[in-house]
Amino acid sequence: MVKKKIQRAPSHIRNFWDNRDEVKRLLDIHKQIAGDKPGYKSDVEVINKSAIVLLVACWEAFIEDLASNAFEFMIKNAKNHKMFPDCVLTLASKELKVANDERMVWELAGSGWKKILNKHKDRLLSKYIDNFNTPRAENIDKLLKDLIGIPKLSDEWHWRSKTSQSALQTLSDLVTLRGSIAHRVKTSKSVHKSRVRKSIDFINRICVISHNRVNKYILAKTKKEPWVSYYYGKVR
């Protein structure tokens, strides 16, 4: 990923760079111990497995930070509630509809709609992030749609050599592998260093695409560009 205008990078990008570098550090340790010659080396496979677990954690953290930052920018720059799509407003208003305390309706007075939306954000983050152990496409799509209204983010995960359907499968396989390693370390299938490198490349790409797509969506809604866009290879 090209670090374009680093000083302006939002926290979800800066944190991802830092976290991803920790994964790369594991590969450096692998090289120091086993060298860089081709061939399977069972004695250091645990390093590769650790890298996979950490990489998926990087992806989870990125999505958490991206969702939170996107919402905060939108609500900060919203002149009124209409900045948010109807699907978000409908979900946010559910608490008022089911409340026994009729005084809650007064929370909408003035800028009270922001309070309602912030409560909605807190509920969503608690639901999708506090228990966000499976950062697969369907969970990510629903989180961002319910929070800011962006339609099916995962449809954007494609590039010249990768279809969106293939990208969904790659992510699903990676999350499944992480779960296998986390729960059955000794019996999970072998993980080669090449798999780690390919996985890092894949996560880099979908992070860049996700950031740029959310950036573009917020610009269309608020008429303000929240962040700069990024490139990874030829992917933007």
C-alpha cells in the first residue's frame, strides 16, 4: 500500500499499517530461524500459523475502525438526519417505538436525532464488533449497511485477476483457517510461508478497496471528502 500523505491518514489506515507490520515481523523471524531457501520447514510452521491468526485480527480491527470513523465523520458533517439513508433511520428509531417511557420522544428535539443515531451506533458496535469473531463478508456488509447505509461493500472486492465471488471465497477460507488454528493448533492443516504472503497481499487489497469505497460513499452523502484515497499496486 502506498502511504500517500501519511500525515492525513485516518486512524483505521494508520492502525492497519502498524498491525500489518507485526505480521511481516513474524515472516522476518521465520527467515532468521529457517533461512529463505524454498521448501517446507515443519519446525517453524507455528510462526506461519501465528501470522495467519494475527492477520485476520488486523482485518477485524480495520473493519471496526473504518465503520466507527465513517459514522463519526458523517454525523459530524450532517446538517440534519436526512444525511443518513432511511434504512439506517428506521433501525435507529426502533428504540423509541418500543420504549414504555413516552418522554423519550423528546430526545428528537433540536439536535436530539444525533443522540438517537449515536445510541444506534453503540448498539450496532456492541452487537457486531464486541462479538465480531467471524469477519466474513456477510457480517461486514450488514454492519456497514446498518450503520451508514452503504450497500453491500463486498461487491467492490474485485480486481483484474480476482472476481468478487473469488474474493469472498478467499476471505471465507482465510477466516476458517484462522478458526482452525485457534481451536486446533496441532491438528490444523499445514500452513506454508507462501500462504501467509498471499494472504497479506489479499488483505492489503480489500482494505484499500474498502477504504476507498467508503470514502467515495461519504463524499456523495456529505459533499466532503473525509480522507485521501489509496492505491495498492494497480488496485484503488
